[in-house]
Amino acid sequence: MFLALAATLVALASPLQGSVVEDSFASAAGRLSFDVYLPPGYVGPSTRYPVVYYLHGLPAGPRAFTSFTYVPQALEAAGRRAIVVAPQGAKDSDRDPEYLDWQEGRKWETSIGVQLPRVVDARYRTIARRSARVLVGVSAGGYGAMILGLHQLGTFGAVESWSGYFRPTDPTGTRTIAREPSATVESLVGALPHALARDPTFIGFYVGASDRRFRADNVNLARALSRAHVPFAFRIYPGGHTQTLWSTQAPTWLGLALDRLAPAR
């Protein structure tokens, strides 16, 4: 069976045409929970689907990943068919891990960027190749999506940051945490032309014009990518660091990525 036997239906606050199930697995960050949106018509036919992996913002509690339903709502509004996977990105004792590997039992990047896609492909009717996987995230999740995606170019065919930043930060989002250089996106830019020649990847990042914390990070990354002749999509939208911006633009942003990937078949 593609669905894990332990998966159970979740009651939704907002109506969806598809359904959401809960799942989990033993990961390098401990027991990792994740929600999975299954598009209308998933039960029954043999159709396989591309997968959108969605990373929530931080700091957060262990159930923050469940507030992802605006993403499948955006897909349904746009007439798109895809599975959406929203993994747990924090625990009560680890509320701001920045989606990075820290130590044994706190390896968030390995859990989400390496292990989770394998689990999802084994349990659900996915198109199990990089050309059908999108990794997106909002705010700190945008940093997570970009750093995991660029570290794992062989796994994801598209990565997007929604109002994110590009260096590991403290919970305020203003102070950089000391980490190895590879935890900063701009440190990876020089190697991208060669890496993307091997694994072509759609890179997109978007930010609100009034986002005082993270607009500058986004502008600086766009300049760095331009200097390195790396293709990307970057847009500044009216608005700030708000759910209103993300919910309004999600159909457009998801469409930009999915247009470049394998469709349901």
C-alpha cells in the first residue's frame, strides 16, 4: 500500500476537495511527524503526482507544520494536481533549529532533505524523481528550503523561498548564527553554474516591499546570482512579512515552480 497503515485523516479547519493525512517516521531528528495533502481523485486511480514539500516558519512549536492548508488551497484554486508534504520543523526543546544538522538526534537537514523524500516516495503515489519535487518555505522555512535545496540538488528540481532569508539567524531573524560557510546561501553561489549544468533547478525567491527584516537579503542574493550568471526568478510584491502576502501569491509562486516540473500522470 502507498498509504502508511498508521496514517489517519485530519479534520480540516477550511474545506478542501482533497484530503489530509498524518504520518511520521523515525528520523535523524527523532520521530518526525508530517502532514500529507492528497489531491482529489487520489484514492482509486493509479495516477502519480509531483510533490510540493513545504517548510513552515520558526521559532515554532512541534505542531506548527499543521497550519499549511493554504498551500493545497492555492493548488486547488489554480487547478493544479500535486501532493503536498508539510514536515515538522521544530520541537518544544528545539524551537529554532533553522532546518540545519546540529548533533545526533537534531539533524533536521538530513531528516527533511534526505530521509523524508525517500519515505514519501515509498508510501505515496509520487513521481519519484527530482523533476517532480518542489521544496518551498516561508520566512525561516524559506531559508530552510533554499539551503536544503541547494545542498540537495540531486533531490529537488525546484526550490523557492517565500519572504525568507539566506543565512542562519537567531530567533529574531536579525543576528547571524556562527556556522560553517556552507550554511550561508551566498557562499554556494560560485559553485552553482557547474552544479546546475548537471542538475538544472528552478530557483525562485519572493519578498514583500515592506519587509524590513528580509528585503535586503533577497536583493543581495539576486545581485550575487546575477553576477554569477545563475538563472533565477526574483520578485518584490506590495506588502510586508504577512500571511496575507503568502496566501494571496501562493497560487502564482507554486505555478512558477510546477510549470517547470513533471505533471501528474
